[in-house]
Amino acid sequence: MVHTSLSWVLLLLLSTQVHNAQSLSQPVRVRVCQNKHCKKRNANLKQCVSQLLPEAEVESSGCLSHCNDGPNIEVESGGHATVLNGIQDVATAAFLLEQDLEMRIPKILLAASKLMEQVPSLDTATGLKYLDSVISKLETSEYETSPAMARALVMRADLHLKSAGEPSKALEDAQRVLELKQVATTETLAMAYRILADTEENKVRVIAVLQQWQQDLPEFRTKLQNEIQRILESMEQDGDDGSVGRKSFMAA
């Protein structure tokens, strides 16, 4: 049962004694295959690895071969690269990374990641309960500013939007993610900006959010510029004073 396993993980998370973080003995670079076959099997693998190894450099990759054995990642450390296969969940990722790097994934990060992995399958109220626990625990640990914290906050923001009447809480969590932009993954940061833009009613301020988004994540520039242009056209059609927005847009 999902709730039984979640209860066990939650107990592990809440009982974890926070010790000094275990640093990687040497730089680690992880390339996560984003080929359609691997991504279909585990779309959140890059996020998962970032949460488990907050000190590593985690990036997207083209096909790493071994497609039938995916999802795959390549771990490079000490001049040696190894392809790890079949990483379909958090537990498998942690096990294989620990074996390859000869280190222990911090229990609090493993437990937090397991909980977040299950949240999409839960009802909104239960999901919020577990995310509250994750965030509360991370806030009192060395991982207060980490990819895991940023992800938990943006997931909670998303659930607050789904629970009617909680946009202010969603905005608060999304803003906290922006404060963690140096450690948040691209996916997490983009999700936070999307929430901020979608909950803002003033169109000029929406444009400002979208401009900041494209500044922080240039890979979204074309898509966001198109969205800004549509907003400006809508303002003009509605007879709104779009001069502030257009001036800001043209200066970006």
C-alpha cells in the first residue's frame, strides 16, 4: 500500500538525526539521458539526482546508448566515467550512486526524495501534509538551501493552487524558490515562475515576471517573448494602458 510505505518513509525522515553533511571526496559530474525512451520511463530522473547529490554537477545529456536498459545516467568522477542503468525510482538511484561513488546518500535527502516521488499519486490534503513535513525537516538541516528544498517548496506551491483559496500560500512558496535560484534545478525554477505568472492578475506585473524568467533561464526566451507579445496585444485590444508593459518588454 502506498500510504503504508509513505508512513514508513515519513517516520524515517522525522527521526533522522541531522549530522554534518557528507561532502563528495572529489568533483562529480552526472549526465542524465533525456532521450525520449529514458525520459518516458523516468521524467524526473535529473531532478532526483540533483536532490540526492546537491554538490554534484548534474546536466542533461543526449542518448547514452543502452536504451533497452534505461533510464540511464553517466557518472564522471576522478577521470573515470560509468554509465548506470535502469534508474526508474529514487531508491534505485540512491543505491547505484552510493555503489559507484563509494559514499552514503544522506538519509534526510533520501527520505525527502522518496516522499516527493509519491506526492503526485496522493490527494491534495495528504500531499500537503507530507510536503510540510519535508520542508520543516530540511529547514533545520544543512540542506535548508538545496535542490531538495527548492523542489519541495515548488511542489507545495502547486498543491496550494489546486486547493481552492490558497493562492497567497502558493505565491509565498514560489517566491522562496526564487531565493534559492542558485541551487534550484531548471525545471523547479521554471515551475516557480509559471506559478508566479499564472497567479498574478496585473498584466504589466505578469510581463515583469516573464522577463525575469527569461533572464534567469535563457533557454525559454523565445517561448516567453511570444507569451509577452500575446499579453501586450491583449492589453491593446482591451483598451488597457500597455505603455508600461511595452516599454519594459522592448528594454528586455
